[in-house]
Amino acid sequence: MIKKLAHSFRYAAHGIWFCIAHEMNMRIHIVATMCVFYLAQFYDFTKSEFILLILTCVAVFSAEMMNTAIEVVIDKVSPGYSALAKVGKDIAAGAVFVTAIAALIIGFVLFWDIDRFKLIFGYFIGDWWNMAMLVAFACLSYMFIIKGKKRNIKGKMNK
């Protein structure tokens, strides 16, 4: 039983890794989540607000992973063009879009505070080291986002 449980965790980890490696949007969500939780340190969020941030990010990740799963299955069963396959993929992508828009709205509600924006701006502008770290993070994030593996329609993985 423990071996079966360990296998299920390993399969889940493989699925998560596949999504990160092959889906640029998942990497964008990861970088956005890192930014959200870094910026959260400048706010005095309650436990409930912090839990809302966590659940919001998890919802976006989950939607992106479901979208990827649907796309992979559709590519397998319908390798050529199919109008119905396109509709299925579009609907799955729409679910991610709706979830991401909800996340943006929640973020806007929780983070919108002009005085905090000034504090954060001052934090980065007022210290060259903080600014250098911000630029380094931006460069590394860009490289992380654009680097990924491509899927071909036959199901084999390519770099």
C-alpha cells in the first residue's frame, strides 16, 4: 500500500514537472506567484487574506495543469485538425483565462495601496543592491519563462 502511494506521488510529480517543462504559461504563473509572495511581505495581510492568495495561485496552477492535460489527450486522439478538438482546447484555455482574470482581480483588491506602492518603489530605488537583485530576478525570470521543451503532435517530446 505504501509503495502504491509512493508511485501515485511520483506520477503526480511527473505531471507537475511536465507542465513546467513544456508549458510557457505555467512558467509565467510560477514567476507571477513568486512576485506576489515577495510583494506580500510589504503588506500586513491577515491570515485569511494570505490564505486567499495561496488558494488563488493554486487555482491558476490547477487550471493550467488541467488545460495541459486536456490538450495532450486531444493531441493524442485527434492528431490532425478537428473543429471539435479546437473547441475542446479553446474551452480549456478559456478556463485558465477566467481563473487568471479572477486572480488579477483578487490581486488588485488585496494589493492596491498607493502608500505601499511608494514604499516598494523606494525600497528598490533607494538601494542599488535591491535594484540589482530586481534586475537579476527579471533577467532570470525571462530566461526561465522562454526556456522550455516543445511537444510535437506524435506525442514525443522535443527540446
